[in-house]
Amino acid sequence: MPKYTDKFEEIDKSKIGEMAKSKKDTSARFINLHATTLGEDLFQLTYSFTTDGTPTENYSVKVTSADAVPSISDTFMTAFFFENEIHDLFGINIEGIILDYKGDFYQVALDRPMARPSTDEDMYSVNRKNDANTPVKDVDAVEKGGDE
Amino acid sequence: MGSFKLGGISLKGMFSKPATKMYPTVVPEYFDRTAGHVENTDIKGCIMCGICSKRCPTSCITVDKDSGVWSINPFDCVSCGSCVRECPKDCLVMFNVYTAPATSKEPVVVKKPELTPEEKAAKAKADAEKAERIKAAKEAAAKKAAEKAQQDGE
Amino acid sequence: MAKSTVIPFGPQHPVLPEPVHLDLVLEDEKVVEAIPRLGFVHRGLEKLVEKKDYNQYVFITERICGICSFGHSYGYSQCVEHLMDIEIPPRAEYLRGIWHELSRIHSHLLWLGLAADSFGYENLFMQCWKIRERVLDIFEKTTGGRVILSACNVGGTLYDISDEELAGISNTLDIVRDEYSHITGAFLKDNSVRSRLVDVGYLSKQQALDLSIVGPFARASNVNNDVRCLGIGAYGELAEFEPIMSEGGDCFARVEVRAKEVFQSIDIVKELIDKIPAGEIFVKPKGSPAEGAEASMRLEQPRGECYYYARGNGTKFLDRFRIRTPTSINIAGMVTALKGCELADVPMIILTIDPCISCTER
């Protein structure tokens, strides 16, 4: 059975737009975009492309949560899904997404859940963003407001 | 082109037996390998090593070595079969009948039986022999180390 | 002047197998725009890598989706074996290939039943699922589970199939092919079915290339990106493999591609059964993935190409595991195909991309 080899290459953050345009010119297909947590405030974005019949080419970029990453959804429209997901789960700022949900894509309960290892406190504490399980404090006020 | 392409099958279906079975009146026949539920069938031979508990992906098995208790929560078990494969003494068996529905989730607990007086005597004898062997090995090792130290000194 | 209204579609709808929400902007019965909304089944499964080690995590990847269950455990095992440089015995590759192609047959039969239900043909729906029961019986006889198989793990497969069982599988597939060929006539030649499917939801080849869509959705618009052509695993041992393509680009072409792929999968399984070598099926993995090692792998699932990525950090827990499922990429294609169609065609178009939303939002 032939052995499958894939390529990994590291590029700089400023070259993301250039890489996307060169891939579009050689009619490569966009496969995936995801983020990995490497440390306290250090993430690695991985862009994957392929040209028909060749192994996958993965390009990795190191960013922090303070960096503003340019979006590639103007060249590859399908990337809007992954960029919204990365913004919700890791808290990385991506600018210029064509269909931007502004943090409301997955409606996660914790803030940036995958950017840090989980603790017991996450389940039971005030870190939860919108806790649907908290009971409404003043039921009468809500009912009166609804009638009017 | 046309319509009623399934006419033949539908007409035949009106006059033949239904394809479904009247469960639960008809008892289903399961295959030999069907992954139903896990039981510890040999608690006497179980050495309480705890490997089944460590490999379980849902942590539904608890093993307590001091009190000799092995328990499984059948409603957390996903019938993956890891514990059955990893058990060094082959005590665990996967049966092909599913866990029956119940109104509360209780764990199934098995406890090691009390040893009979002959077994206790045999165990005490084996422990004593083992202690003797360890003591003899330690003395031999200490003697060898003392001889080596004497040779190095010369 | 045309009036614009917004109609919410989903998350509960009789035709959807899984919950997805769309806001349809309509002008007098024609859809102008569709805005998707997801997140109803997000379980955070990618974060569980911190708690389950690489041997236990395979049971989690199986449970991401009920239809593509074996495919995910296959892809995960292949990716981690690639990460740790483990070479598995050839018999295990063939067994995995057989189970994966059977999984494709059962997934397409399920989808054909749902498509028939969506245009109201319930009898056809029941006939498709009746045939599917034979394939599920094969799964239960060989592995112990009907839908969640638990048959694949890092290092090989966990169950072996004896020679009599393989001959039995071959005979059952002959019966399946016979019964199934009666039904394809109803999908491809019936007048009322064609009037619902032809010229609905058209996507041209250039649009398909721009939107990077995968799977039978793309093959119906004459774009070939089938990973089985790369020859990884047992697919490298086949005598020849030509993916089934169509030039229609509409819903009828997508139904045709999937209906014909069932026949092709039956032939592939029979070929693998003839060629399977004898030998071991499992190699126990030793140690843990190295620190900073990365590996990626692609696999052709029933819905399209699936991409897996694994990263190790020196302990028995993986640092990151990523699954990019085919429906995540096809959603943009679905939104484009919905523009300009009538409101009554919306359920049909959404079903023809074969949405598997539980895979998309693990």
C-alpha cells in the first residue's frame, strides 16, 4: 500500500492574503482552517489546501489573541464557517468575514472554551456567558410586562 | 417512463407476511457477538488489579481492592468491550442480551466471598513461604555486597 | 413591487434528519437569500481530548454521528497511526475497507429513503429501509453492534471475520443487489418523481469549483475530488476505480449519483472479499505520540471528503484532534443552490446535500 505523505510549512501572519491568492490562481481547493492552543496566549492557525490528486498542503501561522488576522473568505467563500467557529471557541480576532455572526455562531456557554484547559469551576461558576439554567428572579414582573 | 414502478412489490406485499416482528411478544434472537452487557463471572479468580477500571472510556467500573468489591453501572456502559479484552484473568464476559429497562440506575455490585478455613490456612502457608524466600534473597544480596566492598577495599 | 418576507425554516422540520435553522428571505414565493444558523447539537467533543487518552478516544469519535460512525473511527485510527508511525497488518486494511464500503451502502440507502419521504413517497421510503436491514444484520453478526460498531482501534481491527462469514456476506449482497435493482426504477424512471427533481437547485461546474464542495454533491456537477482515487489503505488494491459522475448539476443528478454508487460499493466489497490475505489483525501500539508531532489524513466518507488532523504532546493524551466533515464545506454550496428556487423546493434541495449536522458541529 502506498504511504501517504502530507506537507507542513510555517508562514508568517502577513503572508496569509498572498498565500490565499496564489492558491486561488493555481485552482487549488480549500480544505480546512482550524486553530490549536499552544500555550497561555499563543495559538496556531492551520490552513489546508490541495490541488487535485496531490497530498494535502498545510500552512501554519502563529498568532496571539491581540493580533488582527485577515480573513480569506473574500477569496474562498466557504471559509466563513471556520472563521466564525475559531472566533467563538478560541477568541481570535479575524477581520473582514463576509458573513459575520459576531460571536453568536455556536452560542457557547463559556467564554472561549477551547483556549484553556477546563476546570471544575467552569461548570459551576459565573464564567458562563448566558446561563439558561438560572431561574428568573421575579416571575410576576415578567408576566405583567408580557401582558402590556 | 411511466408511473407505479413499485406496483408489483406493493401488490405482493399485501398478501405476504409482514417484515416486522411483534416485539415484545416475540422474543428476539440475538447473534453470538451482539454486544449486550458485561458481567464479572469469576469474582473468586479476580485479582482486583483495576485494569478494567482504567481502560473503561466511560469510567463505569469501580474496583476496591481492600474490601474486595467490583461494581459496574450498566446504564453508563457503552458495550465497547475494552474491559473484556484487557482482563488478565478472563473474568469478564460480554453477554448478548441488552440491559433491561428499569426505573432507577443502580450499579451491579459483586463482592469477593469469605475464604473457607482450609483456604485461609493454605493462603497463610503460601504467604509464610513467600516471606521466607524474600528474607533469604535479601540476606544473600547483603552478603554479596559485603564481599564486593571487601574486595574493592583491597 | 414585490414584497419581501422572512420565513424561518427549522430546526424542527419533518424532512430534516438533524436540526439546522435557515432564515429564508422570500419575494413572492421565490427565495432570494438563505442565512443558515447552527449550534443546536454542539457537544464540544474536540475538547474531550484532554480527558480521554488516545486509545479511549476512538469510542468517542464513533459516536459523533450515527450514520458515518465507522468512517470516523477509521479516519481517527489511520491518522493516529500515521502520527505514531505504526504499520498495521494488511488483513486489517482489507477488513476496514469492507466495513467502510458496507457503511457507505447503508448510508446511501438511508438517504434514498429520506429523499423519497421528502417528496411524499412513503412506500418507497419503507422499501429502502427494509433492504438496509440486511446490511445492519451483517454488521451485528460480525461486530456486535448495528450502528455503532466498535470494531476499529489504533493498531488494527478488534474483530476478525472468518471465511464462512465472508462467503455469507457475499451471498447477502447478491440478494441486496437483486432487491435494490427493483427500486432504482422508481427513483430514476418514474414520471412524478422526475417532475420533483429535474431542474431544481442547479449548480454549475464553475460554481462548484469556486465553493470547494465535496462528495456526491460535487460529482453531480462534474467535479471529481474523490479521495478513493488516491489509493490509500485497501483502495490501493482494487483493480480499477472510476468515481461515478454526472453532468446534470440538479437534484436529479445527485439522486442518480448516489443510487448508482450503491451498485459500485457492492462490487468493491465482493472484490475485497475475493482478495483478502490471511494474517493478524491487530498490532498493539506502544508509547505515546512525540511532542510537537503533527499528522493529517483524508478519507472519503459517504457524504464526501473528511479531513483529520492530530497533534501530540509527549503524553498519552493528544494535544489537538480536528475533524473537518464534508457538510461543513457543503453548507456554503447549499446556500448558493437555494437562491432563486421556489419555496416548495427548499426541503428537497436541503436534503440533496445529505446534511449531517451532528458531524458538523461536534
